[in-house]
Amino acid sequence: MRLSHFIRICFMMVLLCSAAAAHAQGCSMCRDTTAGSVPQIRAGLRRAIPILAVPAIGLFIAFFVVARRFDAWHRIEESRRIDDER
């Protein structure tokens, strides 16, 4: 049941994070920078956003994996300690 619960959570996160139309944040500096640029620069900026997101997503996933492994290791060590005390 834990695995199915985990899969459901992952599915919900993917569903909530994906949007039919991702709108820009609307910060004035970004808007001013892109408004005064030539179309090639605007296209480059549009391509750069997903590329810059990849390392951040990778770091988040790596942190999540390490945290889960540490939690599993901690539970094993805790159960061994309890068994040794008996």
C-alpha cells in the first residue's frame, strides 16, 4: 500500500505542476528586457527557462532520494538498537 500511495502522490504532483498554459511571472524587469529585444533574443530567453529548470529539478529529486534513503537507513538502525536492548 505504501508504494501505491507514493505513486498517487507523484502523479498528483505531476498533475499539479503541469499547466496547459504556463504564464510568465510578470516581473517588470523580465518584461522590459524582453520587450526591447529582437525576436531572436526573445526566442533564446524562452528556450533558456526550461534549460535552467533542469538542474533545479535534478537537485530537488536528488535531495528527495537522499532523504528517503537516510530515512530507511535510520529506521533499520533504530530497529537494530531496539533489538539489541532486549
